[in-house]
Amino acid sequence: MDATTAITGFVALYIFMLAAFTGYEIIGRVPAILHTPLMSGSNFIHGIVVVGAMWALFNASSTLEQAIGFFGVLLGAGNAAGGYVVTERMLEMFKPSDKPASKKTGG
């Protein structure tokens, strides 16, 4: 029994179309002010990209496929880490400031 799995062209196209439609439906219904929190909060999507790139890397047979898989893992991991950095910076904006409020004098 052969344990390898191959994604044919039609299956890959179906997965791509399903992901594009789902992303459009989810993002299209979100108000513009919430796009950044939504995208930085959905780092699990970047994790799925890293898993897919790792799968491509582990099943690579030529040097070119290995290089593409390596860069896919590298870029996907960087994207996921960047999403967490953006989330952290965004959450810092909502923390109370330690500076005392200045009083305005009207006189």
C-alpha cells in the first residue's frame, strides 16, 4: 500500500476557490474599522500556511522544490510572527497610560 498523497490539479483548484470564497465572505462582512484586529487575530491561518509549506517541503524531490518549500516555510513563519507582533502593538494602544492627565486652565 502506498502512503503518499497527491493533490491533483482539480482538487488544488477546488481548495483554492473554496478558500478564496470563504475569505471574501468573512472579510466582506466586517466593518472597515475591525479589519486590522480581525486579520492580526487570525494567526491560525498563517499556521495552516506553514503546515502546508512544510508538507510541500517534506514531499519535495528536486533541489528546486526543496528551495521553494524552504522559502514557503520561512515566509509563512515570518508572517505568523509578524501577526503576533501587530496584535501585541494593537493591544498596547488600549492599555491605560501611566502619564498623569494634564489639566487645562481657562483663564
